[in-house]
Amino acid sequence: MAEITAAAVKELRDATGAGMMDAKKALVEADGDRDAAAQILRQKGLSKVATLEDRENNQGAVAIARDGNVAALVELKSETDFSGKAEDFVELVQRMADVVLAEGEAGLDSLAEDLDTLKITKRENIEIGTVARFEAAEGNVLDAYLHRQDGRGVNGVLLEVSGADEASVHEVALHIAFAKPDALARDEIDAELVEKARASFEELTRKEGKPEQAVPKIVEGRLNSWYAERVLPEQGLLGEKETVAGRLGDATIVRFAQAVIGS
């Protein structure tokens, strides 16, 4: 049987984040083989972490990587802001964004072991949230905006627009971070949500005692206002009267993506 030294235990603890006794037991079980012991710890740790998967995880961090006309956004979710602000957490989500930039979303598979290690170390329900990668078409403008707080990204936006200048596109990207739109067009909003909103407005309008013949027009007006709060081109730019569509004029928003921590 291999001798299990204090130095070997410390090395394994530093590499895996395991406790001293757990590390020593794993080395004994693996007959001193460090890699095998690390795998034993990972398997045991992951089985414990699996029991946490139903716990709420609306904290975490967002990272963005960009190279020319290509940008990537990755959200990594955690249960606590303490974990989301930690150096190892922020470092991993940035590496995830870098690999998505270079290889696409499939590249995240190469970081699966690192993600598992983070789950074990933090003992939280940690998982990948929003992932997006934009490669802007020739002539289009790409903007990537990340709002940071406490050393981590907490609100990230990718935006591609055709036929606009960079200043206008950046202004709209800032607006998205502020207004958090749900969709680019009305037909992208879930039809069930629309019908629930319509029914609610009809009920409210009738309770107000409005003439029956006026109800459809009033409901339609309220529904238009409801859409204007959720559909990006219809929103008032940064809360002002001018809409996003009005600010962009003949330009076209091709697509956008957003990830917000705490939402």
C-alpha cells in the first residue's frame, strides 16, 4: 500500500477543494494515485451536488468575449451572490465566454469538468444559463455591453443592427440593459400571455363602466401599451417618449440577447 503523505493530501485538497479527511480517504482508496483520487472525490461530490438541483439559483455572473464582428455571452448561475462574486466563479464564466467565442456553444463541453469542480467546491446549484454567440453579417453593426457590479458582470447585452451607426447601436444596447425587453416583435411573445392580458383588460374596462361599444377600442389601446413595455422597437428609448424604432429610423434590429443576474 502506498504511503499517504501530508504533502500529497494538501496537493489533492488544493486541486479539488475537498476536506482533509475526504482527500486522505480518497488517496487511500486510490492507493496513492492522485488522479484516481481526484476522480473519486469528483464522483462523490457530484452525487451530493445532484441533490441541490431543485434549489433556486438566480445569482451568478455574466461574461462577454468579443473579437471583431463576433461576440459571445455566457451566464453562469449560482444560488448566492457570494459564490457569483468569487474569483474562481468569475474566472470560469469568462473562460466559458472565450470558448464560445472561439468554438461556439459546443465548446462548453471542454469545460464540463471545471464546472463540476466548481459545483462541488461551492456546494450550490450552479448551472449554465443564457448562452449566445453573434457573428454580425458584413456591413452590420455589432455591440456588446456588460454592466459590472462587485467585480462581476451582472447584465450583459449583445445586439446586431443593420443600417445604423455605431453610436446609435450602442445607445440601443444600453437601453436593452435598462429596459430588459422580452421580444423583438409582437409575434414572439407567448400567445397565452397575450390572451391573458387581453382578458384582464376586458374585465378591467367593463368594471370601469365603459360603454360596451367602446370596450374593444379601449382594450386594444391598453394591449398596445402592454406590448410597448415588452417589445424592443416599441419601447421608449431609455424611458423617454421617442421609441427605439424611431431612434433607429430605417435601420433594422437583426437580433439581441440579454442575460441579467437576479431576474
